[in-house]
Amino acid sequence: LKVDPSLVHRLFYPQVPLVMAARSGRRVSAMPVVSYASVSDAPALVAVSCRPEGFTCGLARKARSFSLSILEKAHAGALERLATGSGAKVSDKLREAGLAYAVGGTLKVPVLDDAVATLECSLRYSRKFGDHVLLVAKVEDAWASEAFTDSWDFARYRPLLYSGWKGGLTIFSEG
Ligand SMILES: Cc1cc2nc3c(=O)[nH]c(=O)nc-3n(C[C@H](O)[C@H](O)[C@H](O)COP(=O)(O)O)c2cc1C
């Protein structure tokens, strides 16, 4: 079957969503992202593609920093709230979504209490491609739960796998 080119990102599902969070002044915002990649190991560089009109994307560009966090299945409801509301309407979107956080150890980015892993990233490059902006950032610090010792122990880490949006966030179940 032919696939509309604007939908090819859906062929990549299921994917582990990350929460991208940023803070500037008193403003805190966050959103789930799946358009991300690890682009270099040393230095550690990661990339996220975001819609330039999005509030969280704008806040991360303004702050020139953001965090990327992994949440487990229990937090699917909070992810859905972050995906539906806009950070433009509330002063602290993470708090509104019920996600507690502290300010990072290295950068002034939100670090989620319930994350199984968090990266603290400083923005290095930002360039528009088509209808998205690609943010390339240096990983200044990274944290993970004890389920990660140079790689994940999947007996202890149960990844949330995003499989699409069908009137809400849908999760791929391994059966
Ligand atoms: C699982 C999932 C992944 C998403 N991935 C991205 C992404 O990679 N880039 C993006 O710009 N939006 C992505 N979105 C959409 C944003 O999360 C959504 O537009 C959000 O409401 C933006 O919030 P904001 O207005 O605070 O910026 C994704 C949504 C979901 C549910």
C-alpha cells in the first residue's frame, strides 16, 4: 500500500517517548517527543526535532537548555496531559501534569523525580528543516536508575512504547 510521505514517522512506531522539559525565569514547560536521536558519543550530542510554534520548543531555545527524561508505563497519563495541553496557557506545565521535579545538578533544567533516566542538555545548534526545527544539544550530565549499568536490565526497566495517537496516547503492549 502507498504511504503518504507526511505520515512516514508513524512507520517508526512503536517508540520510547522522552519528556523534553525546559525552564526560563519562572516558566516551566514540557512535552513528549519521539523525533529524537543520539548523534555523537564523544562529545555526547543529541538531537530533537520540534515544531517551532510549540511553546516548549520556544522555551528550550530561549533558555538554550533542556532536559530529556524517560518515564515508565505508570506515567502514561501524565504524558498524555503533556501532549494535549500547551505550555503557553500555564506557568508550570509539569506541575499541572502532576509531575514533580527539581532543578538540575548541572544546568537549570527541570529533572523529573519519577524519571528512570534524565539528560541535562545545553543547546548548541538549532536549524529549521521543513516544518520543524532540529535542536542539537550537548549532554552535560546524565542520570539513570539502578536498572541501567552501561545498558538496561529489562527485567527491571519496563519501557513505555508509544504506538500512535488514536483519540489519546496508545501504548504498544508486548502481549
Ligand atoms: C508520544 C508523543 C511524541 C511526540 N513527539 C513530538 C516531537 O518529537 N516533536 C514535536 O514537536 N512534537 C511532538 N509531539 C507533540 C507535542 O508533544 C505536543 O504538540 C505538545 O502539546 C506541545 O506542547 P507545547 O505547546 O507545550 O509545546 C509528540 C506527542 C506525543 C504524544
